[in-house]
Amino acid sequence: MMLQILICELFWLLPTAIRVIHQENQQVYGSPRIHQELQERGRKCSVNTVAKWMREAEIRAKTTKKFCVTTDSNHHLRVDAQ
């Protein structure tokens, strides 16, 4: 009976908790951070389990664009001083 309760919790509450944590953190947390957050909240599961549930629910972390320098400082043109 206890095993059935644990399995039921895993299948229903864990994906919900993952979605909530993902939304709370502006959708930038991936599976390692969500796993860490679940551990802090007292949920016992592995990183791979979190990653599997995220894949199945199509939850992905937003990635930030890397800084790209677009200024060419080595040109022969005069710089306007105002």
C-alpha cells in the first residue's frame, strides 16, 4: 500500500512540482537546478528523473544570448566628437 502511494506521488506530484519551480524561476532553470530546488523542498529524486519528466512535459530552460561585440574600433574613419 505504501509503495503504491509513493508511486502515485511520483507520477502526479513530481511533474507538477517541476512545472511550479520552472515557472517561479522565469523558466530559466534546467534539470540540475530544479533537482537542487526539489531536494531543498524535501523531495527525493534523481537529476535524471527530473530531466525525463521535463522532456516528457516539453519543459525547457530559456537560454540567454551571449554578448557579441559589433563595434569595429580599428577603422580609418574620423570619430565625431560633439
